[in-house]
Amino acid sequence: MEKQRIYNLSLLVLGVVVVLASTALIFLTIFGPIRKMPNTTKLNSSDLKFYSKTVFMLIMISLAVLFMVAGGMMIATSFVQKDWMCLLSYIVIGLGVMCAFSFGVYFAVTYGSFVKTTNTSLKTLAHWEDIFDCCGWNEYRSMPPCASASGSTSRITCKTVTKPIAGASLQNLIVGFSFFLLLVVGIIFIYLIGGSLNSNAGYNKLDQ
């Protein structure tokens, strides 16, 4: 019984931490690096819309809500130690684990691609120039071959324009993997609580 109390208290504290962290994530999404991302009509209607501020905000706020629900399930399970509650928590938190890991990997790949890209490595550079109104990636190139008249006038590179996207991707991959670890620990505690419930049920049968 003493171990079960420790598991319940640990799960309760972890659930509160996850809920608070999810709330902080919503504020970070609204006021953090994502706020500085490009969000033009041209970008939102193009095939590069997944790099827009709108899409990044929708993804992260949706994840924050899912993580908040997962944290709430941890808190509920710490009070309601029933097999059905543990099963429901497995489903919700398991979904959170998969989403956190998947988007962590997605943003890691996105961040890596922005860091490694050069003028010569990006085959669709002209398309990026047109959508983001820039010229060249890490080095300015004149028009032609630059595909953006406004980019040629401002002499701004695509790496400069997309720097907020790289910064937001770095933030999101850290957030994704952090929540992944928190939720995995939550599943472990729920597993331990479920094991304690089964053990106690076995002892009760023996006593009878």
C-alpha cells in the first residue's frame, strides 16, 4: 500500500506538471518564435503552407490541448485507481506519446533542412524565392535568375526570411521530445499503479 501511495502521488505531481507545461506551451506558441514567422496570403495558399505561422500555431495549440488532456488523465488516475481508468489513460496518453514523438521528429527534420540548405543544394530555390519574396538562400543572387522582384529590390536572402521558421522548428522539436519523455514516465507510473491494483486484488482473494 505504501508503494501505491508513492505511485499515486508521483502521478498526481506529474499530471499537474504536464497540465501547467501545456498551458505554458499555448502562451509560448502565441508569444514565442512562431509569432515572427511569415504568414502571407501567397504562402498560405501555396504548397509551402506547412511553413506558415498559421499552420505552426494550429499544430502546437492542438498538441498543447492533447497534452493537457493527457495530464488531466494522469491526475484523474491518481485519484480513481480502477482498471478501466488505467486503460482509458493508456489510450489518451499513448496518443499523446505518439503525437509528441512524431512531431518532434518532424520538426527535427525541418530544422535540420533549414540549417543545411545552401544556394546549390535547394533545387526549388526559385519557387522559395517567389513565395517568400527573397533572392538566394545563404547568398544573395541578382534577378535573373532570382524569381522575386521584391526580393531583388530588398536584397534579402531566403535564409534570413526563413530564420524564424528554423527557430520555431528548434523550439517545437525540444517541446515535442520533452513532452514525449513526460508522458512516457506517466505511462510507467500508470502501469505500476495497475500492477499494484492487481496485487491487492490477489491478496484480497487469498484473505477470503
